[in-house]
Amino acid sequence: MKALQAWAFQYRTVLIILFLLTGVLAAAIIVQSYAIVQVVDGVFVQDVSFEEISFFLVILVGALLIRSVVNYSNARLGLHLSLTVRKSIRNDLLSKWTKQPVSEKGRNQTGEKLTTLIDYVDQLDPYFREYVPQVIKTTIVPLAILISVFIVNPNSGWIMLITAPFIPISYILVGLKTQQKSDRQLAELSFFSGKFLDILQGLQTLKLFGRGKEQATVLKETNAGFQKTTLSILKIAFASSFFIELIITLGIGLLALEIGFQMLVFETLAFAPAFFVLAIAPEYYNSLKELGAAFHTGRGSLAAAEKLKEELDAKEKSVKWGSSPLRSPIRLDLNKATYSYGGEFTLQIDALEALPNERLVIIGPSGQGKTTLLGVLAGLYDPFTGTIVVNGKERNTVDESSWWDQTTYISQHPYLFSGTIRENIEMGTVSSDDELKHAIEASGLTELISTLPQGWSTAVGEGGRGLSGGEKQRIALARSFLKKPALVFYDEPTIGLDVKTERILSQSMESLSETATVITVAHRLPTIRKADKIAVLEDGRLVAFGPPEHVIRENAYAASLLEGGDDV
Amino acid sequence: MKELISLLAEERKDVAIAIALGAVSGLTAIALFAQSGFLISQAALSPPFYTILILTAFLKLFGAVKSSSKYFERLISHRVTFQALSRIREHFFAQLSPLVPQIFTRYRSGDLLSRFVSDVEIIQNFFLRVVYPPLVTAVVFLATVFFTLFFSIWLALVMILGFLLVALVIPALFSERLRRNDVLVRRAAVATEAAEYIAGFRELKLHNQVKQKEQAVQQAQEAYIREQRQVGNVQLWSQTLNASVASLTAFGILAVGAYLVAQGELNGLFLAMLTLVALTSFETAVPIAGVPGHLHESRQALNRLQVVVDEQPPHHYEKLNQASAYSLHVQNVNYLYPEADRFTLKNLNLELIAGTRTALVGASGSGKSTLLQLLAGMASPTSGDIRVNHQSLTALDPESLWNVVGVQLQTSHFFYGTIRENLAIANPNAQDQELQDALEKAQFIIELDAPVFERGENLSGGEKQRLALARLFLTKKAIYLFDEPFTSLDYQTEKNLTDELWKHSMGSTIVLVSHKLSGLEQMDQIVVLDHGQIVEKGSYEELMTQKGVFYEMKQIESTIL
């Protein structure tokens, strides 16, 4: 609740206007009942002419119109508040994520983050749109009505005051009861409601095992269970509104009885105040009742708000950058760097260097932190301690965009954006047709593109044409050729490429290496053989580093790879 | 729409009861206020005290009837809704079922199924939000107008006018605008941009494009917010207009009534009562405003469902002739995924001799998994034929085919429940001992009662593959088709399980899709696919001596660490 309140209080003006308008609303409600009473009292009791009461009819129309206008404005303010808060929270999330380093968990997080950004934020809607205006209404309207009733007929005022708390009390009691009873039932409910999808998704499997026919029966049983559980949960909710309506009816009945007694037995009450009380009583009880309903909807926002708060408050460890431009050729040094994630894995390297236009190859058994090391070198993450030095200056003094302009990082699973092939190669830059053609040629995409009716304007990515893993790799390569990088980071793919892509990849890396410092996490023997320097990683530590002939002597793992002959 | 109404008609008794109860609760609510207005007007005339007592007693009675009829009305109308939901689910399930799995070549299964479920959920509200409110309101209103007629025809006319405006004119005025709402489209656009921003974050970073993409998401959200604001405002307008007309009608009753009283044409005793009647009778009309919107939603959902279930179910006539062993013969098969622009399989010819083992190898995208799905009868060739012994696979009843074919795809579905339940799918009559043996053979040590979450979310990739394998060990089929069944397992486990698999499937016709080239020495035939075509086939030795594509692939694989 606190987070939600804090967000609401950021828009104090809206809240103040809501308060003021609700005050007007309360006044209009009172005036409305007053005018109705005057009209009826005039023609019925006082027997005056229609002309004499027409003044009150005008007042009544005025009050009714003001009520409509205020209700409309309040609802609009609620909508405005909800939209504004949601927009600003979404933008906060985005700007926070933009500053974050690339996640080590990679794309697995996509679903989770997407739910946070879209669904959780939208779940805040009922709180701001309905609950906030309703709370303001419920604090002002019943109080104003109560005061007016106390002025007109204090005895009715006491009855209203005494019966009022029963409404929130029964909400709380029923709420507690439902809480106890329904946790289990809600679990059951989510099982039943998920079962339909479960059966549909599993239908293929079921059919392959010859169990397709039985599923209609399973579905029938599930539906029956779903119905039973849902109804038993709803029964509690219905019973709660039954009690509340009973309390309200009882309250109004008590009022009528009290008024009747006063009018007839004690003859202390005239028609006008009596009718006033009766006309305004439902307004009083209804606004109390509505708070309960709004509270129920508002509560749905709580869980989402907590998750959002958690995400927004999470500490970020953004990569630090400076302002001096990067000049090629590039020399990279890593000094006493450590890095860890998840508390489990630690990278700890004393010294590692890549000289200008050198080929540095990182090897080691799988799961030893090779890709993480590549990420640290590439500026995707900052090391926890230690420094990375670029051409003699610490990396955090280098301008970020000039860094990315001159580096390229080819990952094992490149991501394609929804757009044309050209857009995917250019990645936001503008290039001439000739430059593009050259990049396509160099990455071996010419043949593929010539078979496409729309050439490089063919849409790929989500909703576009599907490409195979090898084709994606080649698009990533084309991106690199367009950039003409001075620094290349390459996480070599392990499996699943066609023979042709394999050839293209090795040729392309060759030509990129001529003018760049290349750091590769290698999974292929030929790559290792062409290295100028080899770094062997084990358990997050550098166990050997230097020219191949040196490393072979130092490290058994490297030796076994390089001296095993041509055909391993 | 007809279908939906006929489904509802099966619940007509409950529907009638719900409407009757709704009318009773609506009417007693009005009566309650009428009564109290009448009570105090009476009291003003100083009648004998017992009149007041009787009137108050009625007040209590109305109150109790109103609250309890409301309670039962809610209960029964929701019961109707759930019964209708069951029928709707069963109805559409029965229509979708024959189309699975072939339909998944046309629609991505995740999209199709979740849309299917949510569309069914939308039309579950057809009764509660579309059929029910106008009927109840009509009954309540007719009764109220009838009641008013006893006092003055003019007052009744005012009521009718107000009712027509609130229930028909105003909703009709706004329905067109509310129908043209793009909120969901805009929301999906935000999700699409955001998904690219999140999933492509590294690439965006590497190309200095993070800020640009962030702005793209922000722009998509601007459009989403703008649309929500516009639609919200229209909704508010329609609600406000409705409420204003309702209260102006009550005002009209009071003004006309007061005039009539002043003229001596109406007894002043009834004025308070009639005013309160007018104020309350419009409460039942409020849900009417939502009817056009919900009707439109239901209709759209229904149309979407219709598009899916209108797909022609494949016609299968023949049962597969029983035999001790089956050969598979692929003849000139081409395959084009719906809406794709290039063939995934091109003019494929292949003979799979009964009782032999064939491996399909090739790069990702070469068409090997597609070929396997065609062999499994999960999709039909665009042209050409696949024959099982001498019967054409497309003419076969798929159930009779799956009686002899065991299939394990890259990913298998697991159901919410227990390990036992998930194994029992393969053989419902199996004893616990058999289930345990199957798990053991699959090298999966786990209790039979261990829970399995939805889609097997609590199992790791390797556990899922071993559970799927255990499931297959419970069957004895003449044909087994495997699509990279061991990708998530380490080398030693994979080797052990492959041996176990060959033992279990001895004598069966086997097709194995594999991206790894090791262990293929045991296969009778290796088929190398590239871009949907067979580029080489033969035994391991033949291909290695030929020094063609397979040999080159093997060379590359050997250099990979």
C-alpha cells in the first residue's frame, strides 16, 4: 500500500482537485435532496401553487447537473491519474533497464521483464482509477450527509452514525473468513482454469499416445470441478454483499421507524425533515458500500505494486564510461580483475593483454567463465575490482558510443529485430547500397538474398521470414563488416551450422582480423592454431597465457588440444 | 451467434429462474423505496398508528426479500454462466480436437491455444453481460411503468421516454465509437517493441541503439496511453449521459407530478413515493450501457474461434493394415509451410526398409525435423506421397497410425500432476513396478508421486527428456521416430540411453534426427539433408569413404571442442 500511496502523492494537485470536487459533490447531493423535499412538501403538505415551487425545481436541475459534471470530472481525473502514473512508472523502468549492463541470464529473462513492464504496470489501474477517487468520496460524502442529517434531525443522525461501522466490520470479517478458506480454493481454482490450456497444449502428445479420445471426458470432469470451486468462492462474496445489503436495509428501516414514531407518536417531526432523511439515507449507505467494492479491486494492484517497487529499487551496477574518444589500433589490458555473479562463480584474473591487431584466443573446458571474460573485456559488464586499460587509459574514461562504434561482438545466438534484412544489417546507421553490397558479399549472404523476391528489403525477425541459425550468424557478420571495427569480440558458435556457413565464418574472421584486434572464445581447432596468443581459463582463473608454443609447454589442456595431430 | 444461443438454450430453466430472481430483486428494491416514501407521506397525514406499523413491517419484508433474491439471483446467474462455459469449452474442444496436430503447421501452437482459451473466456460472459441485463431491465421497467400508469399516464410517459433514452438511444450512440477501439492492438504493439528491447538488449548496446529502442517503446506506450484515454473518455461520456438522463427523468417525474398535484389531478400522498421509484428504477438500467460493447467482443471472439475450427479436418478413411513390421517410402515429397515463400522440403525420395535404423542429419534449417513430422503424420506433404507398407499415409486414420508409431519430439508436453500420471499416458494399465522400471531404464531417479508442474516447469531440460524417454519405454511400437531426443544430456548419459533405446526398439523401423554426428556408426542408413534436399545417403562407412558432405561435416565436428 505504501508504494501505491507514494506514487499517488506525487500528483498532489490531482488529489487536491479531487478533494475539492468531491466537496462540491457532497453539497450537490444535499441540495438535491433538499430541493426534492421542498417540492413535495410544497405541493403535498403546504398546498402551495406550482409556480411557488418552480424555484426549487430549478435548483434541483442545477444540483443534478452539477452532480453529473462532478462525477464525470472525478472519473476523468481518476483515469488521468492512472494513465499518468502508469506511464511514468513504465518510463522509469525503461530508463533503469537502459542503464543496466547486459544481463548474464541473457534472454531467459525476457518473459519476466515483459510481464513486469506490461502486465504489472497495467494492474495498477484499478487502484488509481477507482480506489483513490472512491476513498476521497467516502471520506467526504458520508460525513457531509451525516452533518446535514444531524442538523435536520439528530436522532436519525445517531442511527446513521451507529449503523455505519457495521459495513466495514462485515467487510473485514468476511474478508478474514475468505482469506482462510479461499487460499486452498484459489489454488484449486488456478489448477482448474489452467487445465483447459494444459489439455489443449498436451493434445498432440496425448494423441500420439492414443489418448486423444478420452480427453473430452477429462475436460468435462475438470469443468465440473471448476464450477464447484468457483461457486463456493463466489458464495462467500455474495453472502458478504447479502449481509451488507441487509445492514443497509435494516438501517433504512430503523430510520423509517424512528421517523414514523417521531411524526406520529411524539409529533416532534414534520414531513419535510423526515422526507429529507429518507431521501438522503441511501446516498449515505451506498457510498460506504462502494468503498468496500473499490477496496476489493484496489487490492488487486497491491501485489503488482510490490513487484514493481522491488524492480525499481533494485541496485544496478551500470558500466562506467567517460568522455575521451577511442582511437585505433587498440591495445587492451586487464589488471587484477575480478567478477562474479549469482554468488557461485568468480572470475579472477591478474593480467591479460591483447596488443594492437593481435589475435587473442580464450580456451578452456566448458563452464569456466570464458564468455563472461569476453563480456568483461567487451565492456558489457564492469569488473568488480581491477581495471581494464585501453591504449594506456582506463576504460571508464572512454566515451561509450565511440567504443561501440569501433567494436563488434559476434555472439553464439545473434538476435534479429523485426524489420528488413537491410535494417538488421545497418542497425540504425545509414550506409550506401555499395557499402551494404560489400558487407553482404563478405558475409556470404549474396546467394540467399538473390533468391528472395524482395532482396534485402525482405522482412525478418518476429512476424517476418524465419532464418536458420547459420543465416543469422551471417547477418551478424554483415553487421560487423559494415562497422569496420578496430576491435572484434567473437564467441564462436559450438554447433549446428551448415558446412557453407562454417567456411564463410572462418574466411570472414580472417579478413576482419587484418585490421583489428581480435579476441575469440574458441571452440574450433583451426581458430586456436591461428592465434597469436592463447589464454587458458580454468575455474575462472588464467592458468596459462602467451604465444602458442609457450602455452603448450605450460598447460596440459592446451597441449592436448594442439599436439593431438590434425584429426582429433 | 446462433450456436451460442442454442448452447445457452440448454440451460433455459436456470436462465428463466435467474431472470425471474433478477426481476424480483430489482422490483423489491423499487418497492422498498416506494414504500418508505409512501410511509412518511402517510405519517404526515396523522393516520392511526397501526397503519405505520403495518407499513414498516412491509418495509422489512421488502428489504429481506430484496437482499435474499439478490443473493440467489447472483448464485444462479453465475451457475448458468459456468454451465455455459463448460458447454462452450466442450463444444469448441470437440471441434478443435480433430485438427490437432496438423493445425499447428498453420498457427504457432502457443498463440493459437492461448488465444483459443481467452476467446472462450470472453464468450463465457455472453450470458451475464449480453443476454441477461436487457431481459431483467425490461421486466423491471415494464412493471414500474405499469405501476406508474395507475397514478398518471403522463408520469408513465415520462418514464418510458427516459427508459428509451437510457437503454437504447444512448448506448446506440456510443456503441460505434467504443467498438472501434484499438486498445488491445496498441498494447500488443508496446509488448512487441518491449520484447525486442529486452531480448535484443545486447545487440542494441553493441550498436549504440539502446536509447533509440527505448524511445521506440516510449512512443508505442504513448500511443497506447492516448488510445486508452480516448476510449476511456468516450466510456465516461456515455456513462455520464446515461446517469444524467436517468436523474433528469426522476426530475421530470417530480416536476410533472408536482404540477399534477398542484392542479389537483394527482393525490399528493403519492408524489414522494413516485419520485423515489423513478430514482431507483434506473439502477437496473446501468449495465445496459455495456451491452453493445460486450456483444461486439463476444462476436469477435466467436469469429476468431470460427476461423480456427472452420479449418477442414483432414479426411482419413483407411485403417492401417496390421503387420509385424512396417517400411516407409517417401515419394517425390515437397513441403511448403503455410505462408512460407520457399519450400522446406524439395522433391524428396527415400526408402526406409522395415526394421532398419535411419539417421537424418544436416544443419539447422535443413528440413530434417520437418521430414520427421511428415513421417509421423503430424503434417501432410504439399505434394508427393509417403507410403506405410503400401498404404498412403495421408489417407490413413491418424489414430490407427499412432497405434504403431512412437514419437519423441525435441520438446514433449508434460501435464500438471505427478510423475505417475505423466507416465500413465503411455500405458494406463501399467503397474507401479513397470513405471519404475521404465524410469530406471531412462536413468531418471524420481518418486512416482513427485509433483510435475504445468508444462513440466519444475523439471530441467535433461529430466524432461529422460521422462519422455521413460514414457516411450512403456510402449512397444513397430516404428519409432526420434527428433534429437538427447540434446540436454551429457555425453555419457546420452550414450547409455542410446544403447538402452536400441535394445528396446530392436526390430522396429527407426528414424533418428540428429545434429551430432557421433554414434552414427550403428545406423543402417545416414541421410544428409541440406536446404530441404537429400545431398547424400548411405551407411557410415560408405559416406566416410566417399569423402563428400558428410565427411566434411564430420571433419568440422572433429575440430569443435
